[in-house]
Amino acid sequence: MDIERLDKPIAFVTPWYGEDIPGGAERLCREYVRRLAAAGQPVAVLTTCVRDFASNWNKNHYPAKVVEKQGVRIHRFPVRKRNAHQFDTVNFKLLNNLAISALDEQVFFFESVRSEALERFLAVEGRNYHLIFIPYCFGTTFEGLRQVDWRGLLWPCLHNERYAMLRGARKMHESARGLIFNSESEQQLAASLYTIDHVPQIVLGMGIEPHEPASPNRFRQTMSVERPYLIYVGRKDPTKNTPVLIGYFEQFVKDNPDIRLDLVLLGPGSVEIPEALRPRVHDLGFVDEEMKRSALAGAELLVHPSARESFSIVLMEAWMEGTPVAVNEYCRVGVEHCRRSNGGLYFNSYAEFEGVVRLLIADKPLARSLAANGRRYVLEHFGWDQMIRSLVRFIRETATA
């Protein structure tokens, strides 16, 4: 792919960066970095030495230095020693919908993951890059944007969550040079929360490489999964509603003893599985990309219970493997993709979950039709060449505005 190079490098500012770390925003950042470099656009990553979201934010896992990998300069800065107790106290209030003060809001960003060395670098060298800060709710983004007088693009990966209601979140969205969204639903959410009509905006999302569906045999044989199965791919966490999924599946097994069906879980984190349900649930953690594709290809249905997403790449991955999807009705992004593609169904209760699962297990032609619609939607709308060109054009336009 040929693109007209920008006048200076693009730099992604992100709290952590690595090839093997989980997370949707993390993967989005990696993919754009890699593909920009492959297209001949100089690109850098400015990040901390913290390993990933789930690790200790006070611990420098990587050495503080500049390394170059596959044409990308990765500049790691030592993390600021933070007051984890103060942050956790405020975070608990936010997660549990408790009242917070203006001081609490300051603590949230000030005691988040940050690097003073990174902030000093941005203040001095930031003008030498086209800066993209991703995602919105970490100190590296808020403090980083402040250091460059908000002259950077914000790629928020915004969710409908309490963090989005903070005044710091409003300041970032309303003051950034431009906003990059992953879906129209995310853009609409931001417009409902903030005054951003004056801020240049673009909807991109994430591209998908065209490929033929994988064979399910590798997954079934390697993991010894014999019965038909539903699949969940993602972080196992209450914020992703994985405990709700486990509860729904437990009730489904009780209510439908005649249906042979298992549940496969792929991804980091942990979730409590009732002892009686354990023979039917395969909690497999991380698997490589080929194994994930094989697992998706063999599933009856991908179930995505999360209500808080900005893009939901796993829906695209399931459709590319010929698998229909079911999403939480309260997830704007998931419902948007299902409606635009006619590639999936949605549920807002156990009764609807049960109905969707029973329908798609029984009606194979419908399941195949939904999956085919979804695959067509991905191929038509999420090509990488188009997205890279659109991003570079947006950067050029906002830089000269």
C-alpha cells in the first residue's frame, strides 16, 4: 500500500505496549502501528515500562530505553510511583456508583498510571510528532495531552461508564485537536456527553485481513471439546458481564437437559464456575491466533455479554470464521454492528438469551445466513488499506486546520 508520508512521525502515546498483552485498545494500537510502518509512514510508540493493565502500575517491567522493532521506535519511560491506595479508593467509588468530590476526580487521573519522564519528553519533543493518545481514561493520556496544550488527537475507545462522566474526560474530548472513534455508536455517545461539535472527528474502527474460515478440527482435537459449544472471547471480568454469562449458561443447562451444549471461554482473567457446571465449561485462557480462529469456526454461536464496548473486534473475527453472534442489547456498538450487518441477534434477559441460543441451534440455515451476512459486512467495511489512508488524511487535515 502506497501512502503520502506525513511531514513528521506519528507517535502513539499509550500506558503500555507489547505484542502479547490483552485488551481491545491495546490491540487496536498495535495493529495501526504495525500497518502504518509497513506502509512506509514513520511511526513511534511513547509508553511506560509497565507490562500491561493487569500488572502492578508501580513496577517497571521493561527497561527504560528506546528499542526499534520492525521499523517502529518504541520509547519506554519509567513509571511514576503512585499512591495506589488513594487511586483504588476513588476507583471503588466510581465502580460502585458512589458520590465523588472534585478532589477525588483529580486523584483519579493524578494517581493513575503515569510517567513524569514521559510528560517531560512530551513537553519538549511533542511538537516533533503527530501525537495520538489512546485510550482516554488513564493518566498517560490526560497528563500527556496537558503537556502539549491539548495539541494531540484523542483516540478514546469510549465506553458508557462512570469514568466517561468525569470532568477530566470532558476536558480531553472537548480540548483535543481531533477525535478518532471506533464506531458511530461511540461517536454518538461522546456527542451525548460532551460539547464536541467544534472538534474535528473521524470514525475508523479496526481493519480485518481477508481470509478463508479456519477449520475447527485443530481446536476440537487439541482441547478435546466434543460437544457443540458456545464461545466467549475476551477478558473474564464483572465489567464484561462474564459472571452473568456463566449464570445464564448454568440456567440454560438446567432448563434444557436434552440439549448437548458446552461453553468455551478464551481470554485473560478469571470467573467463578459452579462445581456442577465445570464439566460443561472449558476455561482455556490465552490461545494463539490460529487456535482462536479454529475455536471460533467450530462454535455454534459467539456470545458477547458486555454492555461497554467501543468497537467489539471479536464480532468481526467470529463473522470471518463463519459464526453468528449474540450480543447484549444494552451494548450500543454490538447492536449497531448486528443491525447494519444483519449478522447477529441480541438479548437483554435470560429468557431472551435462552431463546436466541435455542433458535440458532435448531435453525442451521438461519445461523449460516446470519454468519454470511456478517462476513460480507466485514469485508465491505473494514479493509485495512482504506483505514490507514483515512487516518493519515485525517492527521494531515487536523494538523493544518
